[in-house]
Amino acid sequence: MRRSIRFGLLLSAAFGLTAIAPVAAVERQAISITATTTFDEIVDTFTADGLPGCASGTVEDGPAHVQFTPAPGIFAGFKLFDCGSGNGFVLRLNARFGTDGSVGTWSVVDAWGSVDGMHGAGGLTGDPIEGGIIDNYEGSVTL
């Protein structure tokens, strides 16, 4: 009798662990994105580390509120990152900017393809260049 109870408990524990395993497999991982934004008609590009199937692509502004003030200006809006081959994601940005660059935060609001279901957030800094800015996104995501 005791052996049957022990076997039943071990069997229950084994089934319980297999049900939990998919949830435990989700891990946060560091990502880094460098995106160039130019204030002209040239298509903007980005490179990324830590995103499967999404090492580079194009980036464009989505809906945004930009307010130019004496110092600093404010950007609150979205950036659409297209990795090609049906992969991509959208980040929500909140940043302050001025002649020395920008600083702010970002969070993932949508993702599809190889990064479908991605969630995460981080910080950004921007370095001014002639006719634009190079934004550096650092943070972590779950996939």
C-alpha cells in the first residue's frame, strides 16, 4: 500500500513539473539596438543584438507627440522596427532631447514573427549627428 501511495505521489509530482516547465523556460535576456534617425527622405536603419531573426532592418516613426521647448524637447511616441521576412516589433518611447542628444525609456508594445510575444523595457540614449541622431537602446526582454 505504501509503495502505491509513494508511486502515486511521484507520478503526480512528475506531471506537475512537466506542466510548470514551459513557464520556467521564459528567461529575461539582454538586448542592444542601435538605430539611426535622419531628418530627410533616406530610409532609417537599425542593428540589434539578442533578438532571434532580427539582427538588422529598417525603422520608422509611428504616431508621436514631439514638443520643441527652449530646453529640453520632449518625444513621446512609437517606433516601428521591421526586420524583414515577416519579423518586427514596435517600441513606445518617452525621451527628452536637446543639442547634446537624448535620454529616455522604451517598452515593447507589439511584436510578430520570430519575436512574437516579446515583452520588455529599458533605457535609451541618443547621440546627435549631422542631420539626425543615433539612438542606443539597452534593456532586457522575454521571448
